[in-house]
Amino acid sequence: MQKITPFLWFDNQAEEAANYYVSVFKNARIVTIARFSKEGAAASGQKEGSAMTVAFELDGQKFVALNGGPYYKINEAVSFVVNCETQEEIDHYWAKLGYGGDPAAQRCGWLKDKFGVSWQIVPSMLPALMSGLHAGKVMQALLQMGKPDIVTLQRACAG
């Protein structure tokens, strides 16, 4: 059993967001949806029958999305890292998660999706590239990027 599960607070888009994330990742699924009862809807201000929580999994990582109302907003203080083995993977996640998001928030492999959730789309080899002799050059190259480019980062690492 996974001990720690990220719990994402949405105004009223929890089910939409969970369905979207499940469509982006190949190994993903909706696990359960708990819906607001009449009493829960009255207490929360949400619609009766709408999703209260949506439990979902992305590549084995469990998440819960909550329709909690407009009281709290997701921000960049928390992000989710997607480790990618190939440029094709980077391109896929960058396009899918970045679609409809904030273009101004797309730097150094970070992006913000259309729900305000921050993601880091990272080549899995980045830690090794960043610990080599030319780590400064790799960092300089990364700082110039929005979407990471593996070939450019490898060239920077080579000196």
C-alpha cells in the first residue's frame, strides 16, 4: 500500500482533471469516484451527485482529486516530476500536459497545466548530466529551454 497519496484541491473540476490526467498517461485509471450526497452538497456548496473525490492512478502513483470549492488554489509550490527516457516521451508529456496551460510558466522543463497543476518534464538522465564536469554548461543550456531537449543537454555535457 502506498503510504503517502497526493491530494489535489480543485474548485469543481476534480473529475474533469482526473479524467484528463488518465488520458495523458498510458498506465492510468480512475479507481473510485465518491459523489456528493444531498447533505454533503448542502454543506459544501457543490451540486448533489457531482464528484466529491476522485481516486486515480498514473503509472502506479495514487492521487486523489477533491472538489473543495474556491477557498484554496493550486500553485507552483508543489509540482510533479515526470521522468522521461526518450525525447519522444518528453514531447508527448509536454504537449499533453501543457495544452491549455500557462505558456509563461513553461521554463526549464516546468509547465503549468490547464488546471494550474505544475509538472516537471525531465529527462531521466538529467541528474547524471548535472553531476559531470560540465554541469554548469548543462545548467546554462537548461535555463535557455522551455521543453527539455536531450540532444542539446548531452552536447552541453560533452563540453
